[in-house]
Amino acid sequence: MQVYANSLRFIDQQLALLDKQMEALANQIPELALLKSIPGIGTTLASLILGEIGDISRFTKAKQLVAYCGMDPSVRQSGNFVGTKNRVSKRGSPFL
């Protein structure tokens, strides 16, 4: 049982070391600081967002980025009918 406890402690130490290394690498990315300035977004989530979006300069308008993320409203209308319950499209990346 002691062997398992030692293994678990070693794995915990390795995970803590990896977390520190990832934090150091992530802090070298200027866009990460901007994302982290948003309340509720830490290093892990900011890294995930940057990884999913990639090069943000490929979006010329904010609407394009919103649509890529799947956060754009889907409008339901046909002829004279106009839907009143417009929902988010959710067509983007499931990770965003």
C-alpha cells in the first residue's frame, strides 16, 4: 500500500510541475493576458479559447468570430411568420 501512496505523491508532484510549466509558457502569449482580464477566465480556459480560435486576425469582423464560436442567434422566420424565441445557433466548436 505504501508503494501506491508514494506513486500517487510522485504523480501529484509531476502534475504540479507541469501546471507551472504550462503557466510559464502561456504567459508568453500576449493575447492570453487579455483573455485572463475577463472575470472568470483563468490560464487554462484562456489557453483553450486561444487554441480553438487560432489566429484571430482571420476574422475581419466581430460577428464572424461570434458565429465561429456558435454564439450567434438563429433567426426563425418564413414569409409573414417571425419567430419570437430566437436561440443561439450552437453551430461552432463544442469546446467554446
